[in-house]
Amino acid sequence: MKINKIIIISLVLFISTACDNSNPTSSDSESNSSWIFVANEGNYGAGNGSVSMIDDKGQITTIDNIGDVVQSVEVYKNKLFVIVNNSHKIMIYNITENGVNLPGIEISTENSSPREMVIINDKVYFTNWNSKDVKVLNLTTYAIDSSIPIEGLPEDIITDGINLWVSIPNLELNDPSDGTKVVKINLETEQIVDIYEVGRGPQSLTLLNDDIYVSRTYYSSNWTETTFGVSKIGDVISEAVYGLGSPCGGSIMTYNNKVYRSFEGGIAPIDDNLAIQTLERIGSFDQSQVYHVEIINDYIYFTLTDYSTMNMLKKVDSNGNVLASYDVGVNPGDLAYWKKSE
């Protein structure tokens, strides 16, 4: 049931100042027209989560010490949105070709443990673990107007333009991914209109030809065994399990009109029966170091970490060639892209 009560949030609004070449979050490139933003989680509890910014020339600047666990990033209307999970806040920065304006806007989510987001029609829809809901942040008022209760801990969230789709990998904190559902939420009514049983551990979501594809990861009760799989929500629900300990990871994406899943240090397409096409794998990194995979402008970006001193972003083409490599912040994950308007 939709909660109609408007939640009064803590809003800290700072006067934004333009970045210049002396600012560590500005680009030295006079002709810069784009940014790739990398969410660096940082070390849990240390408050050293950051965002790396990569310009047209491959120069890297950093927004340091944003908070504890920088979870996800998104770009919308020349603004960068940063969810900081364990600091329970959303940061918003104005973007220009020279960088971002600091210190930005800080919005408290009131201990909700925010996770992932999608932004539609000046509203940020974001998932939350502690409050077990999808909250709706109004970008006109910077108030959280409503929340949509979820039975379990919601994780990924995407949209088909009419509905939101939300994965629920966990029922409670620290369970071995006992959740089995994906929910569909109507954007106009903000009501759950369908619930789909897709198998244990639904994580990341992607859309292709009106079908929703779900990557799945779940664990044995003693956490010693890991199982990976994929489900598809179409006219019927299809499931595939790839077996115990299969080296897959959790990313799923649409690329060249196919669905790809992270697999053995790269990505590989899945066929109509959800079988992984191993011979078509792109990329060959150490799977234990692959933290996240995302498509930007037809290139494949892999974030890699050894959870210590090696933290990198790799740009790969469709033939598996590594075109660029960037040193980024600790535990790099989610990515976002901004391009200057013509």
C-alpha cells in the first residue's frame, strides 16, 4: 500500500561554486565534453567512499571522502546523483564540462540504507534495505514524497517507461539470498501491480524486447556454496541454474541486441534457453577481481578490485581488446555517463 504521508527530510543546501583548474574535481582539458563517473565504495566504516571522474582525454579527478559506502551513481539533467549506502544519504552535484560544483546538495534518507536508483520525470526512485521500500524523491521540492513498501530487501531497479521493476534478493539482512521475487510497480499509481517468482537470489535486471532478464546469485545456509543463474520474465517465467561455484558474478546487461551475463572474467551472451554461450565470451580478466560490468557507448567497462590496493576500470571493445585502463578509487562499482549538450 502506498504511504501518502510526506516524509520531511533533512536537506543541507550549500552554495555551489564553479570548479576551476585549481579544484581537484575539475578537468584540465579545455575541450572536454564528457565524463564517466565511477562509484568507489571505499572501505566499509571508513567514510572514504569517493567518485572518480574520467574526462575525454582519460584524465582522472576525484570527489573524495563522500561518505561510507558509495553505492550507486546516476546522471540526470546535468546533475550527478550519488547514493551513499551506510551514510544514508544522496548527494547531488551540478555537472559542467569542467567538473562538478562543490560542495553540492546533501539529502538524508533517515537511516534507510539506500541502494540503487532510477530517475524519471524529475523523481528519483530508490531502493532501501533498512526501511524495506522504494522511496520517491521529488526533485522540485527535494522532499521524499512517498514510499512503496516491499516485502524483503529491494536491490536493483529499472524502468520500461511505464513501470518500475525491482529485484528482491533478500528477505532479511544477512540471509543467504532467500528472496525469490521481482515486483512490477506502476509509475502513475506507485502501486505494486504484479509479483513474479523467479527463483532464489534475484539481483541485477535488464530489459530486451519487453522481456525482463534477471541475474541470480544465492548461497547455501552455511555460506560455503554459491549458485548462479538467470531468469526471464516474458509470456512465461523461464529459469536456468548454472551450477554450484560457476564463475559468473552478478552483472547482466543488454549489448548488441543480446543479453549478456558476467562469466569467467568477461561477459557472454545467453541464448533463448538462457544457456551461456561460452565461446562468445568477451573479456578475460580474473573473475575474482571483476566487481561490476556496464555498457557505455557500445564499449564494455569492467571494474576490477583486489579489495586492497588494485582498483581499476578497463574499457574493452566488442572483440575483447582492452582500449584503456584507469586507476580509480577503492572498490569501484557502479558507473554513470554525462555528455555535454550540443
